[in-house]
Amino acid sequence: MDKNSFAKTPPMGWNSYDYYDTTVNEDQVKANADYMAERLKEYGWEYIVVDIQWYAYDTGSKRDKYQYIPFGRVEMDEYSRLLPCPDRFPSSAKGQGFKPLADYVHERGLKFGIHIMRGIPRIAAHNHCKILGTDRTADEIANPYSICGWNPDMYGVDASKEGAQEYYDSLFDLYARWGVDFVKCDDICNTNLYRHNQFSAKEEIELIHRAIQKCGRPIVLSLSPGPALIDKAWHYAKHANMWRITDDFWDSWPLLKNMFERCEVWQNHVAEGCYPDCDMLPLGYIGKGFNDERYTRLTRDEQITMMTLWCIFRSPLFIGAELTRLDDWTLGLLTNRKVLGLLKRSFGARQVMRDDHQAVWTSRDTLDEGIYAALFNLSDEKREISMTAEDLGIGAIKSKTAEDLWSGQTMTLQSDILKVLVPPHGARLFKLR
């Protein structure tokens, strides 16, 4: 199977992390799936992703001390493979795994995804557990010197050892039988504990890629956390569909402003089936599992800036909010067909200018001769941004009108100049025909 065919356009969906952290349960996943099917699916949103520690018991019970309880109890089968915790996912009992929940999601016309940590459970290595398809045991393929700096659950897998590929093959065979469509693998894009070798999990990416090719199901592979290493762009593109270009992105203007630098670095590496990932959209209500439940701290103008940059850059889009609590304004932000259309019908996005006060991006429509122009005000005051056709790199503007894709209004251009007033931290997105 050609992995680039798994995601012809940037994936769009919901991920449980920003709101629930480690605590999401089956009923909550179903509620968000129901909402997506009813209110978002028609606009291209389709993935429902259960994020970190779905296999762990007692998640969130010691949140004042730990995000991840050290050496906590986990659900695991006899072949060293983590399974959903039945306390939180009751339909997984009796060996059902995530299949019943995946079936529920699929019945609503959506796709199902999970988060995994790279490696093999430490408890499996300590207990010399079996690996399906080989007589090697977990301790024989585990590398106890390859660990995650922020999660205590796993040892890295030594790719040179017999049984390493069989372990990952057995994982993805299980996920395929469950009906998993998307896997977000963590502690693998940048193993940032090892500052001298931030790409120390390179071989595990390759093991996972081969396992997906063998499993018989198209599974989108997303690599976390960032920042991804630009000199390894070819490797990410060869083996994965998405890779994070930032560490966890939250509702902070300085983090959002910094994304303009990151997107500039990665703008030439967006291709069909291969997407540098700007991370989740911290919109609506987030933070409950972190004991910090809040409405996003991003202003409305900052949220428009985020959506505009993510869409013209063609990043995957994953909503971090509790969907059932979305207000009408946020729902409108997420259902603008013309803005979301950039994900499916634009190409060649590039930043044509940026300084401390403003940034401008352009791209082209794949179906007509339209030009997209995104003008961003990075300053703290209202600002008039003026760009000529030459500045935009498009030669003369054929039409004297420009459509504002957020408001739906059109404006008449003065000569070949696009001149608009942009609110502080805000953005305007136009299509010029």
C-alpha cells in the first residue's frame, strides 16, 4: 500500500487531549463522535482520536502530583500489547479491545484513531512477557537506556534485535482488527530527552512504517512531539503522514506568533500524504483533565489568525475542545467551507514577507486560477497592510475584486494593490481571481 494514499488531503478531526488529558472515557468519546457526525462531518471533519494512556487505570487520580502515575497499573494482553482500560472503556472487556468503540464511530461515517507511546511496556520487559510471532520475549527487545523523559510507561525497542519487527507487526495487526484508522505515536518525532541525538527513535519509525504496510489496513501515521528536525524532513515524508513541527501548542499568543517562523521553515515540505503538523486547535473549552478547565485564552482575532495560518499552510486540523460545549461563534469558525477548502484545493503556500509587525502568505487554487492571500497583523495595534501584485508574486491582478473568505464580502482593489485594515493579532484571508 502507498502510504501517501492514506491521507490525500490534511486529516481533520478531534483529539481528546486538550480537554481530557489522560482521563477520557468511552461515553465521552461517543458524545464527541455524535456531535461531530451531526454538526461537523459535512465540512470534512472525520477523525475521532483517543489520546494518551487509554490503557491505564486510575488516570487523573493523582493529578496534583503526576500527569502520568509512575509505574501505575495498565491493561495488557499476554503478548505485551496494551489494551483499553475496561474501567473507562467497558465495551473493551473480554478481549474486545477498541473494536466496539471503533464500530460505533464508523457507524456514524467517521474514522477512529488512538495515541500510542513508542516502545514496549516496561512491565512487559520486567516480567519477560511473550511477543506474538517470535520466541523472543519483551526484555530481549527492550532498550532500557531508551526512555521517554516525561512518560514512565515504556522502554524503547532495539530495532537491531530479533523480535523487534514482530512486536510492532503484532501491534498493528491488532489495531487493524480493531478498525483503527489513525495512530498518533509519541516520543518519536523528536526524542528531546536526548539532546545530543534528538532523532534516536529513527529506527522505530521505520519499524512502525513497515508494520502498517503489512497490516492490510490504511492507517494514517502521525508523529509527535515536535519540534520536528528540518534536516530529517525526507525521513518523515518517507515513513509517516504527519509530523509535529512544534511541542505542545496551547492557547497563547507568543506560541501562535512563533508558528509563523515554524511554518516558514517547513513550507516547502507539504505534499500529498505528507503534512508538517502545527498541532491541535485549542479552541472552546479545554483543560479539564489538567485541573485548569477554561475557555480558550486566545482572542477571537487570534483564533481567526490560527485557523487562517493552519489552513493556508495546509496543516492537519484537530480540535482540542470538548465538542458538546462549542458555542455558535466557534462552530462558525470551524465550519467555514471556503476557508477549510484551502486544505483540499490549494497548493504552493509560501510566506512572502514577515517582520515583527506583519506577515503575508499566498497560495494557489488547484481548480481555477485563483490566488489566496492571507494578511496577518502580528502587532498589538490595528494596522493597515498593503501588498501589490508584485509583492504577492503573482504579476498583475486580473480581477479588480477580492473576496474575503471569512466575511464573505468582496472589495474593489485600487490598481494592483490589496490594502486592508487588520485588527491586532488578527488576519484577513482573500481569494483573488
